[in-house]
Amino acid sequence: MSEGRWSVLADFLTVVAVIGAFITAGFAGLEYFERREAMRAERTLKLVDLWEDERHRAAFRDLGSATLVFYRSVDIEDLAYARSNQRARENLERKLFTTVLGRENIRNQFETVTSFFARLSLCLSGNLCEHDVARTFFSSPFASVWNCYAPYIELQRSSVTSNVPGPLENLAVTLQSENARCEAATLAERR
């Protein structure tokens, strides 16, 4: 073979090798992203398992029951007035916080629940957990806690830090929690 043909063959093989390297890199990148997604889904499902263990279920159930007992003890007209009057709503919320969270066992349950949600928030903000899976499993339970206790959570956080949003505030945005108030849901339930 002549030197010119060897040169053309060498150029052709170089092009084939470069294309092969790009294809290999593309498949490696695709495999990396698929593995990363699988790991994120796995971490999220581990949090689902943790949420469903007896300790967390009991904490969530006890907090919800104590909150419901409180709202059932409030006169229905007072609940309706609190929906339309901000000062009345703030007074009702303050009474909820002191009555329900004033009980040490319920405050401990509240801490268990909010600590779990803070952990979930950090997992999501670090892009270590899968957002759609988290939204599917945790939007509703988080919304029920957030809708009742957001003012308390924000007040506690603001007494410790500055204007930096905390993990639960971030989770509310991430899970796109409803802005409905706790007493509004309770009022509708009692009708």
C-alpha cells in the first residue's frame, strides 16, 4: 500500500476512534445519570420506610389527634371568625401552640415529626432525593403539619437565625404545600 493510502486509512481510523470515544463517553454519562437517579429514588424510599416506622407514625398520629381535639374544643363561630379576622386567627394559633405543644409528650412528637421533615428537606435541597417521589409520599402529611404549625415553626426559627429560610420553609416551597389554614380544614370537617 502506498503512503497516501496509509495516511487516509490512519485518518479514517482516527475519526472512527474519536466517534467511538464520544459514543462510549455518552453511554458512560447516561449510565452515570441513571445510577444517580436510582440512588436518589432509593434514598427517598428509605425515607418513606423511616416515615412509616411506628415511631414516626405514632408521632404524626398523636400530633394530629391533639390538634384535632383542640380545634373540636373551639366554638364553631370562633373558628369561622378566625377565618375572616387576622387578629382572631393569630390568637387562635397562639392558643393552639400553648395548649397542644405545651404538653411535653406532644411537643416531643412535634419535634420528631418536624425533625423528619427537616431531614427530608435537606435531602431534597442537596439533590440527594427524588423530588417527584417525595412529593407523592410526603405532600399531604407535610401540608397537614405545615398548615397548622407554620407560624410556630417560623417564630421558633426567627428567634434563632436571621432571614435565612429554614429547612421546613424550603420544604413547603419544594412540595408546593397548600396555603390553607388548619382551622379552615377543621371547620369544613365539622359541618
